[in-house]
Amino acid sequence: MSQSKTEQATADVIPMATGRTPLSTTQVNHALRDAALMVPPLWPLENFVATNPYIGFTDKAFGEAGGRLKQAGIGDVLMPADYYLERITSGDIGSEDLLAARQTVGGKGPIWDLDDLRRRLKTTKRVTEPTWQSYADIVAQQEQTDYPTAIVDQIGEWASAYFDHGQAIWPSPFRALEPYSAWREEMLLSASPSVLGLSITREETAALPLEADAIIARTAAHLELDETTLPHYLSRLASSIPGWAGHARYREWHEAQAGGLPVQTMQLLAIRAAWDLLLFERFHTPALEACWQSNLNAMTSKTASAVQSARRYRLIAHTALENARRRQLFAEAFPAGQKDTQPAVTTPSMQAVFCIDVRSERLRRTLEMMDSDIETFGFAGFFGMPIEVLTIDGTDNDAQCPVLLQPQIKVRQASDSADATESLLARVRRNRQVDAAWRTFHGAAISSFAYVEALGLRYAWRMLAESLKSVFGRNQQRDVPGKVVLEGDNIEQLARYRDGSADMAESILRGMSLTRDFAPIVALIGHGSSASNNPYASRYHCGACGGHTGDSNARMAVALLNDMDVRKQLRGRGIDIPGSTQFVAGLHDTSTDEVSLLDVESLKTPHAPELHSLQTLFARAAAVVRRQRAADHGVTDEDDDTLLQRSRNWAEVRPEWGLVGCHGFIAAPRETTRHANLHGRCFLHNYNWQDDTGFEVLELIMTAPLVVASWISLQYYASTVDNGRLGSGDKTLHNVVGGIGVLEGTKGDLRVGLPWQSVHDGNAFLHEPLRLNAVIAAPQEAITGILMKHEAVRDLFDNQWLHLYALDDAGQLSKYAGDLMWSASDVPVSENVQREAS
């Protein structure tokens, strides 16, 4: 960021009021950049994807980062003491789990028993953990006025117009400016911007620096922040506006990943700092100075021993609970002494490739049980197709690939004929015009009451029609059904796609460990979710598809793999797809577990009877899975329509449980876990390391699908341990703002994370906050080599944000101990796993 003219005219050292070490402008800019990079991105509702809420702290040990997060007011990483006390009382935590946890966490003191841990946990409830404060917090305490909340409301009101995605009637006229400049201009337009009676004059606003970095510099000088306290202070500011700062971070995510500055996020922090500066200039007194100095001392002081002990007791209890749940998971995935009742399929009648999403696990297992000749695979649900999908009228585009990647192929929606496409295009354009006019009419100030009188009965009929459609109809995954085809006006990109089609096809097949023994039918099943009246609909879609349904990706991959020229090139690379093999696309609705095969009527295939049988088998499997899932929703009967109706009910706050319960990631041959009932808790990725020359596929798995799975797991984790700050609160109180996100009520900051109803059934938690257990069937040396190459991935395991295990050829599990070291694991594995691995 550039310096202001005033700042450039001064020396490169910012004077301070006291004897603290002064800051250079370079130090200020670096601190501002680093603080912005620690803000987790928040994707908009239309394509929400899970994000690791602790993304800026994974370079620190899990326990250490928890204290820092709590001090900054960002959130917690541990449940309250009462939660762990309940787990001890219920017997969920055993003595052996506590012993192992005590050794893992370390520290001084004797090895406790469960009664001792219970006593120690009870003492933590009397310990208060202090939080660093902003200057607005200090003023609020002295003046008995809630300025922090009012400031967040003012920033939120401004940001909702500035960042609006088309919902606002009057968007900000300053959207062409950078955020801080736009905010400053709007402040100048008002004769007296007021926050809880505090009127800010134009002169005070005009006196603010012109540049965002200069605001931070001036605030640092006035508040006597030094190299140690400035980062803490900026973290505290970020924690007061995590939603809007997160949205800004999302808008520049890819630029920052490529090394660019997160400029908009930095400017949001500058806006928040500007309010502290205004309050300082208005209220600064000796009494406030004393309180502020005490706050600065807290930022640099060592955490009190009582606080450290309280956190340590909870961490030990938490680790013990994870040990217990890991034993249970591994006993089910790799039960000692159990023989495999379903041996590996040698001549499959059908192969189905699902997303690694945990919701696919139940359906895969059910299909395999119904027909032992069926073979299922797990692969990232975008099927290796990093595409950008344009709507049929070209007005919207969606990146349908993991957010860690950039789209490489542009496609557009189309129907089966030119006439049908033109008809659909006309209908879409007409509907968009009507919807725009409708929003303008009933959203305008003058029509807020008049439109009810003028169109009350007609509007009631419209609502009734929509309600009937939601009860008797099917939710459509897209505005325009049909195929996706390459966008023809992008000739250069189209040529690159055609030139690299065999490379992409080979990468897809090797990535899913499907390079031989092809079945007559190979189905690529993407997934999405159907729900009525649900702002969070995209949160249940495919994370690997950027928060969209996976039908477009499946269709593109099918078209590629059915191409005879591509198959001819693959044959020269050692992948021989028989001419009789037909790839087909499908979509798994995770709310109802229904699977629809796509475009089969247009396929030129001799397998029509088999496809019909396959669709019937999917329907039977879906009914079985729905009955299994019914208990999760508190449904005691076996009425097949119960879960079908949930997705169509406008008042339903829990159309499905999504990825609740996820805490395992297994990359291994399917035969390793084919016998196991994992209850929808594991991400399952097919992987055969013997076929992975140079371990390129393993590297891709560890740096993409595993990272995405960790983001999902940690978002559910954070939304459970601290839903007030890291989740989004009560879903029934939410208002959609700007087409971007939700507010809880009518004002304030965007809510982040998952709503309370996504992790809690009203009586108890349905999600247990457990760090993800990753099990990879590969040599330790190969896994270690990849960790050495990718520091960010290594941090997740070295700092214990995730747990890592290797399954070797002898069927033995080893645990990654950190610092590129491994230790033996005492988790038993089954004889059949040992036999299959050998």
C-alpha cells in the first residue's frame, strides 16, 4: 500500500508519546499485512465453501494458538469444562485415554486418574481468561456506552452497500474507490455521522489521513503501540469485524495466494482503527490513559499461571476424548482379527465414483452390500475438471473447483437443440427482468406498505403456488437444466483444453486409482443438496466444486473420458479403456439420497437395460440410507417420505445434517475399508501407492483433498466449540444482506461459520469437536518427503491441528509424531487389512 503524502514527507520513524520503541512505516505496513492475512476468508452465500477458521494460526501449536485466539477475542479451540466433565461421567473417556493424553500434552505434575482430572476441571470454572481490548472497549467501560457495538453497526451498514451483490436499491456511489477511501468520502457527506449520540464533525473526518496505512500509523503513535503490541491490537480489531473482513479477504483470495497484498482486508482494518482514533481524540483522559496502559501491559505480560493451568486441564481432557473416539473409529475401520466378508471385486459389473464427502460413504457401502459385483471409488467431487460455468444468458459465472485452484476451462449451459436453447434463454431473461422489477417494487421505501394493499391477494397466491411446488415438486439444482459445453468464444482456452485433453484424462483416472479392469458402466456421481427457503443451501453442496453442485463437472469428465481420440492417446500411456465401457454422469442429492443419472437418453450405448437397472438400484439404496439417517433426525418410523419432505419444507431449519460427525480421512484402496460401517464419518479417497510413480498422486491428495477436508472438519469444529464467535448463531434470526451473507438481526457484522442448528439438535450436540484423523496407506518416507516440500501442510500436523497415521504394507499403523518423525501406534488393525496390504 502506498504512503500518504504527509507520511512520505516525514522521517521513516513514527514518533510516540512515551519512551516505547518507535515504529517505522515499514513495520506498520508489515503488521497490517500480516493481520489481514490471518483473517479467514468468508465466501458469499451463493457459493459458500468451508474455511478453516484458524487459518492464520496453524503455524503455532494447537494449545498455544488457543490461548492467543482467546486473548484476541477471536474464539476458542476447546469446549467449556462442563462438556468434558459430562464425557467423563458418561464413561466416554477411559483411564487409558487419559494416560495417553497426559503424555501427549506433557507438562509438570503427576499422572492423574479420572477423579483427579474431574476435580481439576471443576476449578477451571472459577478462572476468567482476559481478552485484549481495543480503545473503543476502554472508552465503553469508562463512559458506560456500548461504542464497540455501535461502531460495528456503522461499519456493517456502510459495507453492506459498498460490497452489495445486487440486492441494494441504492448501492454505494463510491464502489470504484478502495474501501477506506469510500468510507471516508461517505463520512464526509453527512453533516454529523453519529454513533450512539457521538457526532463526528466534517472537520474531524477531514483530518483523518487520506491513506489507510497512514491511519494505522497515526493510531499506533497515539495509542503507543510498538512492534510487539501492534500485531495484538490489529488481531483484536479483526476479531470485532470478522464477517466483513472475511468477505474482503474472499474477494482477493486468489491474488493473495499468488503473493499479492490483501488490500481490501487491510483497508477494513484501517476503517476500524479510524474509529479508535476518533474516540481517542474525543475522549482521551488520564483515567483512560491508565486503563489503556494496563491493556498494553496485558498484551506483553506472560499469561497468568491459573489461566495456563485451566487451559491445560481442558486440553488434556479434550485430547483424552479424541483418543477414545480414535480408538472407536479405528476399531471399526480396521477391526483386529476380523475377516473380510466382502472380498475385492475382480470383474465389476459397474463402477461408481463418488466424491470423498462423508455423506457418500453410507450410499457407497449400501450399494456394495446390495450387489457384490459393484465397485465404488472416492475422488474429489469436481472430478479433476477445474471449470468455470457460465449461465445460458452469460450473466453469471461460477468457478466449480476447489478454492485452492483457479478454473482452467470455461463452459456454458445449453440444451439439447438450438430451438430449445433459444426458448430457455428467452425464459431466463424474462424471469430475470420480472424478478428485478419485483425486487425494486417491494423493496422501495414508498411501496413498503402500499404493495401489500395493492398485491396482497396475488402475493398470497404466489406464496401458495410456491408452497405447493415445494411439497409436490422437486427442487431444481440449476435455473436451466441441460448439458454443459465448452464456451466457443474463448478460442485460445478451447485450444489449450483440446491439446491437453489426454493429459487431463490421465490425471483424472490415475488420481482416482482407476487405470485398469474397467466395468461396462462407469458412473461419475457428483453431489448437491436440495432445500427450500434456505440461505445456507450452498453450504450443503460440493466443497470441491466451490460450493456448487457437481453435475457440470461430472458431465464434462464423462464427455472427456468417452472421447475415442482421448482413449486412443490413453492407450499409448498404459490406460486401456475398452470400447464397450460407457462413462455416465449422475448427481447425488444428499438431502434425500436420491441419485439421478444425467443425459442417459442422449447416450449412444448398448447398455440401456443396465442403466435402467442401475437407476433402480440407486433408488433402492437411497431408501435404505434414508432409513439409516432417520434416527439422526429423531425420526422413529421408517416412512420413506419423512426425509424427502424435510428438504421441501420452508420452515425446516435442518434439511440435512451435512457433514456432522466427520473426523476421519482415509486414502487407501477401497478393499481396506470395504467391510467397515463408518457411519458417515470419514472422507474416503481411493489410493494405491504401488501405481503412483513418483508419488505425484499422493502429493496431490495431501495438498488438495486432505486440506479441503481439514477446512470442512475445522469449520464444524469451530462452530461447535464457539458458535457465538466462530459460528453464525441462531438460524431463525438471520437476515440476508447484500446477497453476501447473513446478519443475526438487522445490524452488525456478517456472521461466519455454521449456524447453531447445523451442529445441535436443540437438546444436544450432534457434532463432536474432534481434530481430523488422516490415515494414508503409503510408505512413511513418501509421506515425509511431501511434508518437507509443503510447509503449510506440515504445519497442520507438526502443530497438531490434524493427526496423521501411515498404514504400511504389513498392515501396521504408525503415528506421525511431528518434526518429520514417526512413532509406533498401539491402535490394532485387522488381519484382513494386513492380508490386503501384503
